[in-house]
Amino acid sequence: MPQITEVVKIRRKVLAELARLAFSGNLEDHVEEILQTISTENGVRYRCCVHKERAILKQRINIALHQPIGTSLKESASNALAGKRAELPAVNILPEACDKCPIDRMLVTDACRNCLAHHCINSCPKKAIVTVQNKAYIDNDKCVECGMCKNACPYGAIIEIRRPCERACDLGAIKSGEDRKAVINSDLCVSCGACATACPFGAISDSSCIVQLIQSLHSEKRVYAILAPAFVGQLGIRITTEQIITALKQLGFHDVWEASAGADIVVLEESKEYVEAVPAKQTNMTTSCCPSFVQLVEKHIPELQNRISTVVSPMIATGKWIKEQDPEALVAFIGPCFSKKGEAKREGKAVDFVLTFEELSSILAGSQINLTEIMAETKYKTTSSHDGNAFACSGGVAAAVENTLHSLYPDTAAVLKHCEGLGECLKELKDMQGEKSTTTLLEGMACTGGCIGGPGALLDFRVTRKQVEKYSQAADTKHSFENTQAVEQSKNQALSWHKHHNEKK
């Protein structure tokens, strides 16, 4: 399982307390008390003083209420209870929490022998290295952190140290500002959440809308939950799907759907699009299910935008399906992803709320619902296909499309490949850009392991993979084209399963 660090404990305490107060109707009057209940005068100290800890907590609470960091807690609570959400990115820096990581990137260690050759000195283009007391020394006022000295040292005595958040970002979207605090470049960031997971000070957090959702659950509106295929095992290995569905309905959800229902539609539509586009219009195509991967293309290799499948993601497809049946519905997607929060906003009104599994767990804790005590009477089995459920794991989308192409379009040639992690995806895309790739359909996933490795997951992705495989095997239908409901919806002319803003030219 992912490590339950002190950072994780504090984050979950904040979310659970906000949920508890929202359910009890006391949020606006008691929100400021969270500062005292979580950071006590005589409690464990993580920062220099209790005042610093409470300043960080205030920022964390504001982000959890989906309000600007500088807003008073009482005003933030009032706004959240009224359903208001500020214009915040999916991933945010908490300035008070950032330790400014006073790290000089290139460091000479005690392994330095002060050799006669001085390869490090001779290789430095800025003459930033001198010897002091029989050891090389780097003048960081001159150093440009090119790393040539590190490569030149025969003893490996010079090492490179990078800030954890920077090291985690394969796209260079997070850097230190003039005050050495972390700054996210929104023009490069794809909201994958890798930096948030990497930061040991908990200075990076996703924005949350749990209070706004709870208010909707308390209203007369019908709120539907969509569970991402990665949900299996997230709330406990022994917790059953029946218990989860019962708990969601106890929270106030009108009904519960699986995103794998939309995944089956996506497979059908993406296969059809591939057959029409490759090779008649273009040499290759990429999938469009991972919003971070899609943004990677749009922001970093825009020349390949027309290669991205125009089919919406399973989350959006399922949301559209629900709202066609119930136009007055509100829809909440629950999964392991930060990036879905931005996607929901960009893709119109199909999905109203996006929660991570961590947020759901905190809501259940705040509502005092104990999953282990739930006795579910009705047995549940997925109505989606094995292939639709397998979307959660890296390679699942490509395999599903391959199965459909083989059965429905047997004369279509396809070379499919999947890649996981933004670094690997970027490399493959550059090969595609330079026409060096033989792949004709590329599945890209930002997280290691696929969706199951998302930053909002509660379970190690290797364990989740086994859980998802077991759950998928129990499906009555193996392939998406065998799911009769998905086939009928795919033909539905009243709905568009394609993104209007990304139409091929």
C-alpha cells in the first residue's frame, strides 16, 4: 500500500473534519476550530511553531473548500456551502508549506580525491570549480547546473540533487521561484499529480469540492455516482462492491454507475474512428482516455494534436449517458485521478463533481459510515464488459481496441502499443512526430500502471491490478462489442461521443 505518512494523515483529517461539519450543518460556525483540533498546543510538532502549522492548515482548508488561499475560513465555508467554486487549477501549491528546499543541485561529496587531472575543473564552462583544502568546491553563484563536472569526475564524487517535486515532473512544469518556493507553470503542467505525491512537506495539493457535493446530496437533486474501474479494493481488500454501493446510497447518492459502461462506448467509437482515419487520413492515432496524456500532446507537441482520438473519455461518456436518461441529474465521478478535475470543467456539463478515492474515504469517515458494518442484501455484478473494466490498467485500452478491430474490422491492419509515465509517453510521441515510430495506435497513460497508479488512489497499483483483473473476469461479456447496451448507446444520434473542440481538420 502507499505509505501513510504524516502528510497523508493531516490531509485526510482536514477532509474528514470538513465532511463531518458539512454533514452536521455546523461548517460555517465551526470551520476555524479545525485549526485547533488538528494542530494543538501540546500536540506533535512538525514545524517551527504552532502558528506556522496553523497557517499551513488554513491554506490547506481553503484549497479543500475550493476557495482562494487568502480567503478567511468563514467566508470560504460560506462560499462552499452555497455551492461556489473558485477558478482553481487541479493541482495547487500551498506557499506556507513549501520548505523552499535550500538545495544546490551539484554537490561535491567526500569521495573527492583532489586528483592531479582535475577533470571537473577543466570541464566546467563557467570556471565555477576551485580546490579548497584538498577538495573541489563549486561556486554556486557561477554554477549553471549543466552537470558536465559530474560526468567528468572519474570517482563519481560529484552528485546531482534535485528538489523532489522537480524530479517527479517529467515535463519541467514545476520550478523554484525567486524566493525558492515551488511554482507551477500552468502552460506546461498536465495535472498528473506526480509532484504532489513526491513533495515530503505536503506543499502541493489537489483542489476539492467535497463540501459542495455534500450540499447537493442534502438537497432534493438527484446525484449519481460514477465509479472508475480502479475502485476495486481501494476502500479495503475485503470490502465488496455491494458494500460500496450501499454506502454511497447512504451518503445520499440516487444511483451508482460504473465508468466501464462508458468505456465500452469509447472502445466502439475509437475503433470506428481508427478505421476511418488510419491510414487514409494519417499514419497513426493516439487514444484520448487519459486527460494528462491528451494535455501532454496539446501543450508539449501541439503538432500531433490532430492525431489524438476525438472520442470523449469513459467518464464523460458515462456522464452523458446518465444525463440523457435524467436531464436534471447531477453527476459525481469517483476515481484515482487529479487530472479528471480539470477535464470535467473543460468538457462541458457531463460531470459536475470529481472526487478521488481519498476524498471518498474521508467523506465516509466524516459521515461515520463504517463499510465493514454494512450488510448488503443484493449481489452485484458488473454489467460492462471485461475489456471496459480493464481500462483501469495500462495496456487495457489498447487491448480492448485490438479485440474490437480483430472482430469487427478483420481487414484493418494495426500496430498497437501502450506506454505509461509521462517520460515514456513523451519519448514515444517524439518518435511519432519524427515518423520514427511504426506504431499506428498509441495508448498513453500518465501514471505508472495506468489509472490504478493515480495520485488519488489508496492502494498500491500492483495490488489493484490483481483486484481489477479478478473483477473483470467475472463480467458476463468479454468484449465491448458484446455489450448490447453500449452498442445501442454508441448508435444514439442524440448524443455526441466526440469532442467538438478537438475535431480533426
